[in-house]
Amino acid sequence: MEEDNNKVLKFSILRPIANLLAFNALYEKSDKIRFIGELEITPYQQFNSEYGSIYWFLQYMLLKNGIFEIERHEIKEEYLVFFSEKNINFEWLCIKGDDNFMICCIDGSWKLEIYTYDLIDIATQFGVALNGLSL
């Protein structure tokens, strides 16, 4: 049974994601989330100045360190604009929450990995496919 608890469930997210608050239920399950690797986001029209400053700061920190941690409460305080901005075109992004999930957008395609079975109900809210089967 120990092996079953260590399985990674990999999903493809089928519906479009236009802002990061779509994953709020997953963030609530982690004390910290980590941006990992590259960050490339383009606006459909134009970034507002507040969003742009947070985006360029995160991009700088990722280029410098390869990882940037945000505490859960900071999503609603300091980084709310970044997470709630609508109509964003995500190209490259990877967010990991503690040791329970990872969301990645690679060249516009979204993937979700879940490391604990208690998050499966949340995953199905995104219109996901597991091993080619829609859930």
C-alpha cells in the first residue's frame, strides 16, 4: 500500500486558463507555493503597471535563483493583482505547492500533477484528462 501513496497522477488541463486564481483551491492546500524555472506571460492587450512590476520582479527572481517562494497569505495580499489579472496568455509557468501538487504551462499547454489523493476532487474541477480519459 505504501507504493500507492507515492504515485504521481498526471493530468492534462483541457479548458483554457486565463488567470492564476483558477487554482485557488490548490493553493489553499499548501503553506507555500513555489514558482520554478521560467516565467513567460504575455497580455492579450497590455499589462497594467502594477501587474507589470510584479511580473518583471518574479521573472528577475526566477532568472537569478531558479525558484521563488510565496506564502499562501501573500497571494491575497501582496500578489493578488498578479494572481487575479484576467485575460492573461500563459506560455511558460511552473508552480509547485508544498509536496502535494505541481501546475505547469509549457508552450501554452497545461499539465497538473497531484501527489496526494485528497486533491483529486479539486483536479476534476479544471476539466482534466488522466491518461487520455476525460474526468
